[in-house]
Amino acid sequence: MRRIGIFELEKEALRFWNYLKEKGVDSSLEEESRKEWSIWVAEEDQVDPAQTDLEIFRTNPMNPQFDVTNPRPIPKEGDRTEKPSKPTGFKQFNLSKKWRNQDRKLGVFTLVLIIISVVAFLISGMGQNAVIKNLLSINSSILNGQIWRLITPIFLHFTIFHIFFNMWWLFDLGNQIENKKGSKFFITLVVILASCSNLCQYFYAGSSFGGMSGVVYGLFGYVWIKCRLDPADGFQLDSTIAIIMFGFFFLCFFGIFGNIANLAHAGGLVVGLVWGYASAFKWNRG
């Protein structure tokens, strides 16, 4: 969900919100201060059309296109959800509160990734079982159709600290992305991050590596860029955490923490940063 616009005039905000409501757009109009009103759209696939309508509206707010038959007043704090007069799918509720609180839920695919990683960690004897390790590692067999090997190295972990670090950040960052952008977007992002980070490490140092770190750094890069360039999307990342993540990234290159898949970290981070920047550029264009 996303805040698509802020209005200084209450009557204009109300007029456009009523227009969205009549179109069946799941939206909310909320008073930010005595001089500002914001409009939020709940569904990602409705954001683009709503922003297009908003651009047209701003050029001529009195355009007859935006006339509605049954306008409603601005909902106040504490108002109950109203059932729409027709099955348009519109709901009246405080989207900004939902937006701020939704990342507390545990995403389904985030949980699935954590469970698979922990199970693989246990049955592989912390990555020491040669059979399991060979089954999950990336190698030239991908050229013979074993495409899963592009992904499966992310489930190999070799120490308690290794898996704890990765699962902690997967839980924190993965939940945010899955809850705000949807499960389909999240799993697509994870698959691309895993493939790119694993290939980077494989071409640099061969198949003797594993871990979710490349994906984690990709998720981190995505969230970090979105926080800086597209704060309206609602991601949260403390600046101290960002310093720690970047610090750990660079320290690994100096061998402080032993044998680390640095190219997996770098590949995932670059893809996450680029993806986040492209998304932020899209929403901030013009």
C-alpha cells in the first residue's frame, strides 16, 4: 500500500478521494495535520492507475470527470468500517496504521525459507554431510537441467552463528518486504537474488560455499535504498543497523571472519541496490 498524494485543500482531497471510492479503489483519506490531507491506496495494482488519475486531477480539479453521485465526508479517527453501498470492494479504514503495523506479521514464504534452512542445517550436520552438501551445492550440473542448484546453496549453513545471523535478518527484512510488496514479489526477489549471488561466488571461487547471506544482503540493499529514496513505501531500517551491515560487509573482505563468500554478498547487495533504486526512481519520476 502507498500514499499517493498530499493535498493542502480539504475540498480537493475529499473530491478526489470520493472519485477513487466510486471507482472501487481500496483507499483512505486521512488528515495528517490541519493543513494537509493524504490519500492512501491499499492494493499495489491500483496505485499506478490512481496516480495517473491524480496527475489529471491536479491539472483541473473541477473536471466533470471527477464528479461523483454520492460523495461522503472525510472519515474521522475511530470511525467504524462502513459497508459500501455497492460491491465495489471499497473499505473505509485507517490505511496508514495498517501500513505501519503490517510488517509485524510473519510472512508465509519468509517462514518457509527459515524452516527449510533450519531443517537443511540439521540434517546436513551443519553442512558437513557430503551427500546433502553435494545435493544442494551449485555446480556444472545446472547445464544438464539441474536448475535448482542456482537456488539451493542458500540453504547450506556451516555454523550456529552463520545460520542465526542469516535467519535473523531474513526474518526482519523478509517480513517487511513480503508484507508490504506481496508474496509473489518477495519470492521473485529471493529467487533472483539467490541466483545472482550464487553465480557470482561460483564463478569466482567454485562450489564450496553456502548460506543465505547473498539473499540477506540483497534484501538489505533493497530496503536501505527504499528507505532513503522512497520513504512513502513504509520500509524501516535503523541507521545504526545499516552501518553494522555495511561494516560487516567490508570487514569480510579483509578476512576478519574467516572464509566468507564475499562475492555472494557483493552480488546480492548490488542486485538489491539496483532493484530498490529502479523502484524508487519509478515512484519519484517527475
